[in-house]
Amino acid sequence: MSAWPRVVFKWCSDMEQKQPTFSPREVSALVMLAQGKHQKHMAREFGISLNTTKDVMRRVYLKMRVNNAAEAVAQAIRSGII
């Protein structure tokens, strides 16, 4: 058996164990999400476009491996991010 599958497996398992890091804006977006704020409100509050806000939330969802706002907020609370 070659070393290749073991290296890939180790890399994947290392990736799963690491806690993702969040930018201050991503954390603020999670807090606002937990407060029930919509993305339009976040965009106004941050002074950025709605599309940029959507990109921020998309990155948060990817980092947390969730599919929606409720899952993101629940996981952020459980993991102590917010």
C-alpha cells in the first residue's frame, strides 16, 4: 500500500479537528444573526453591500459546515464563538 492514502487521510482528519477561525466581522454577523437581524440590516450596520454581507455569511456557513442560520447560531453558541 502506498503512503498516498494515509497522507490524505491524515490531512483530512487534521482538518476536521481544527476549530475554524473567524474574522471580527464574521463574529459580529453571527451575533446579529442570533439577535434575529436580517442580512439587509447587517449590510446597513456594517456599511457594506448586501452581496458582500451574503458572502460573509456564506463563508461562515462553510467554515461551520452548516446549511442555514439556525444551525449556525446553535453551533456558535455551543462552541462558545458567541
